[in-house]
Amino acid sequence: MGESTHMIGMTKIALVSGQGDNSKAFISAIVIREVDLQNNEQLRFAGTVEFSESVRRHIRRTILPIVDHILKKLELSRKGFEISAVNLGAASALDVGVTISGLSGDTAVFIAMLSQALQIPVSGEFVTTGHIASPAGDISAVKGIPAKAEAAKNDRTIKHLIYGDLEKDESLKVLSPNQRNRSIDAIMAVSDSVRTKAVSGVGELIREIFTEADIVLASLKKGFFGISTMKDSSHDPISDTIKFLVDNNEKRFWNALQRYFSTGEHEKAKELLQAFAQFFVSKQRYPKGLGARLHQLICSLPPAVRKLKIVFPVLDTGSCLTLGQLAGNVDYQDVLTLLDAAHGKNMASHVETCPDSKPLVAGTSDSDCVVFDTVVSQIKAQALAQQVGIPIDSARGSYILRSSTVETYEEFVDVIEAYFIHMQRYISSSTDKVEDMTRARTEAIALLQRTFRDKGGDLVAFAGAIDGTKGGMRTVLDALTEQYKGEKKEAYIELVFCDAIEALGWDERVRCIRGLVKRAGHCFPEEFKNKPPERFARNYKSIFRIYVKSLDNIDQFLRTL
């Protein structure tokens, strides 16, 4: 369970062994699986970990009914669950028992159960502890906080510790004044390394753990997208949970989609769009204005993002046409717009500078950094190696010479030409494919001349290929490969600049420089940061290259340590 792990039906928990100053805690996890309902039995326990009878009874009588109530409000059927605990290696190392007898795991059981029921993943960076004290979903404080906080701090995968509110007067019903003060001190002591958060109800709990993007995807797949809670005026923790799960999901959908597009997470964007389309197909209705809104969203992205980070189509043609079959007369034009948007067609460049767009302001926002971040990510050494270097090196590695020497200049040129064609064919994604053999020979000779221009010329290369000294023909091909690779990297960088920045207006280029200052201003002299960005907007290529070169040098140095 690494720190980037997101699991469905699994939540980390801190379990305590011993009492008082001798108590020790270790990180475990509650795991919930959905099982078929048999004989109307909703809950069963499995695994080697023992759950005391009081814990089982509390889960059945308090936690499970809360989950059932939430599912009912979401118009979903109740579920059957199997509960177990895992990752108890620490328990064995500490020579402690594996019986869960307290109620401090309530929050972990609830989150894991709801995660499984709604198919919402939970990050492995969270650990929770707290007692769900009432059928309304109130969460109260528990004992053992100092040991649990220390366990969370010592576990490198834990970034968040969520616990029952210690500041409420009700906590004194569980903790003595001294225990509460020690717990508060322990929370403060670990706050530098672990983000701590007190919660008093299940609504607050899920707001901390479930992301809005995951909720909206679950709402589409499970079918509770579009449900409204406007008629429900309740303010208890369970009602708060339901409202958080169903309110504003359409807004969440568009926000998540924009974020995925902006950050280049095209697989997540496609999954979200596909779920959206499938939801409306299941409802047998066309989502009003989908084409126009999707087209507007994609057009509103910086050209750098749209051209370099979005992989079209973002929604397959079949799904678009299936939705189109549900459209009424007033929606036909929107269906055509949807097809254009899905395939990246008719993206007018003037959209980015439309009259009602916000004027350029003196301050710098995160949006000003989007183009800068995109360009840097595309022209760093690692990205260039992936896009250009590795394919060309693979082409060289797969080319086998019958001999390292040649006898005539004609044979020498024939080998160069054949290898040039091989590189072109091998890197099939190249934009400059050879169209005929005459052009191939001309371009191969030109590459040879550029490669050995400063090394004595092509005749010197030919001489080495005749006598086979210093590797003969193999060395010649190695030199051609390096020259070709360098040129292709430069061409790729220029293409990135062209796609990302050349089409931008002056104001957008100035914003791009502001983004550079915001992201990397610490690398530049004070006089640079204090001058107006307009002064440097015309020289953005040189500034970008210098900055990226410094990043590559640092990366290379760190790899040697």
C-alpha cells in the first residue's frame, strides 16, 4: 500500500496494543468486499483477525444502517459486505494480538464500506480513527491518540490523520482531562509531518477522504448523477453526507474534465466522458448542450495544452452517434458540434482571445503557468529522449551491417542511403517520411555532409570506412545517428514552441513569461524578476531553453549520487 495507492473498499486504521505509557500502535487496514446477500444476511467477517462480539454488534446496529440509509437516498439497493483486516505484519513484529475489540475503527469501517458500495477509491495516504457514536452519524473522540499519531508519523505512506474531534465537550465522556490534553499535544507534535484533521460527523469525514472527481465518476457509473436533495432540509451528519455525494455533480463533471485535459491526463478524461455518455444512454435522453459545452471547454484551453496534451478523439464516434440517436430536432446541431469537439475539429483560434475574456492583469495566476509548464514538460531531456532519442537509438540498434568496410564510394553512399531509409521506416511516427528513393539518397548525402562538416568532410568518413579503422562503417553510422538525433530534437523543440506559443497573442506571451517567473523566479537574478515581463516576451525561446537546460543538469547530477 504505497503512498500513491488508491484502493476501493480499503481504509487504513491505527490499532493500539497495551495501555497507558506502554501502549503501542501500528498501521493496519480494514478491507470490505461486496458479497451476495444470503438468507438476508448483510454482514460477515473473514480472515485471521478477530472482531470482538461488541464490535460486530456495533457495526451491524449502527454503521451498516447508516450505509443502507445513504444507499437508499441515492436510489441504490442495499449491499452485502464481508469485512476483514490486513497488513498486520507490524502486529507480529510487536508481538501483539490481532483482536479488534475497541470502537476506534468505526470511521475506517464506514469509509471502506461506503467506498465499496459506491466504487469510490480511497487514498492510501489517509489513516482514520474515531467512534461513530450514534445512528445519525456523529463521530466522537477515542483513546490511544498519542500512540496512533506516532504510528502515523513513522509510516512514510501516511500523509493525513483524521480523528474524532477532541475539542468538543463530549470528548470528556471518553477521555479524562489529562488524556485529552495529552492527545491534543500529540496531534500538534506530528502536525509538521502529517496533516491532521478533526471531524465530528460522517459528512465531514467523507469530505476529507473522497475527491470530487471520484465522486462524480461514481455517480455516473452507479446512476445517482442528477439526484437532488433540495427538498431535504435536514442538517444531521448523514444528510450532510448525502448532499455532498449528490449536489453539484454536473459542475464537478466539467471541473474534473477541464483539470484532466489541462494536466494531460487524457485516459481519465476519456473515462469520465465515456461514463457521462453511458449514463445518458441508460436514461435514454440526450444531454442538452453537451457538444457546445465540450467544444467550448476544449477551445478555452491554451493551444499548447490542446495540441500537445490532448489525445483525440476524446469520445469515440460510436458513443457520439449513439447519443445522437437520442437527440431531438433542437439538438441536431449540437450533435454535430459534439462530433467536432470529440475529434478536435474546427477549433477556432480566436476563441482564446474572445472579447468577453478577462483582461490581462498585473498579478499572476496559476493559469498563467499552464503554457510554461506544458512547454517545459515537453522539452526536458527525459521527454526528448522518449519522443526522439529512444526511437532513433532503437533504429540504430536494430540495423545490422554485413561488413564494417566498403570498397567503393558508391557502395559507401548505398549503405548510408539504406540506413537513412531504415531510420525513417523504423520511426514511423516521424513527420518527414521519405516519398521516393531519389529524395532519400539526396537527404542521406546531405546528412552525411552535415555530420562530417567539422571532421574533415565526407571523404574522411569514406576513408575510415575503406580501411575499417576506428570501427569503420559502424562508427560512421553512429556519427550519423547522433547528428540525426540532435537535429530531430531541435525540430521537435521548435514544433513544441510553434504549437504552444507561436499562435498566441502578445498578451498571452506576456502571461507565459509571468508563469515562468512564478514557477522559476528563484533561479533568476532579482533584476530580472523586477522588470516588466513584456521586455522578455520576444526572447521566450532562449529563456525557456536556458531554464530547461539548468533543470536537466540538476537531474543529471542527482542521478550520479
